[in-house]
Amino acid sequence: DFATPRAILTGHDYEITCATICAELGLVISGSKEGPCLIHSMNGDLLRTLEGPETLAGPEGCLRPKLIQASREGHCVIYYENGLFCVFSVNGRLQATMETDDKIK
């Protein structure tokens, strides 16, 4: 027997750099090298686009997501390459931001 994918998620134009699954809410959240983070349903439907504040993006004008974590309460924390943390609701609303100079892994 061959395994087949449950769903194929589309929407990113560049390579995926981070992803997380929130099984409690049935969501997959992924971030790509040169673009926004996307929220998909487990069935593959694109639900939302999470875009960080452009004013904090730096000289390149693009936030590059490095780490993503979602909670069962419906919050998504994204750490970007430039030291910026953003908290989003699963509805796509930016709730808080914080900058740090620390190296996060």
C-alpha cells in the first residue's frame, strides 16, 4: 500500500521555512522564505493570511518567519528572522508585537 496525502496545501510562492499543526482547532500554519504566513484547514482550504507590520520589516521590507507556534486557545506566535515576535488571532488579527536582540532557537 502507498500512503497518499490527506490534503495538498497551496498558496506560498517560496520555500516553506516553518510550520505548525494545531490539531485541536484543525489548522495548519506555515511560513515561507519571502512571504506571509498562511493558515489552512486540515482539508487544505486556505483560510487566512498573517502579515506582520510592514513598518517593522526593516530595510528589505519583508518579514521572514523562522518559528511558528499555535495554541489551542486560538493564538499564533510567529518569530521572524529580524528578532520580531508577533501574536495573531486565528482570525488573522495582529494582537501584539515585541522586538528582541536575543538569538532564538
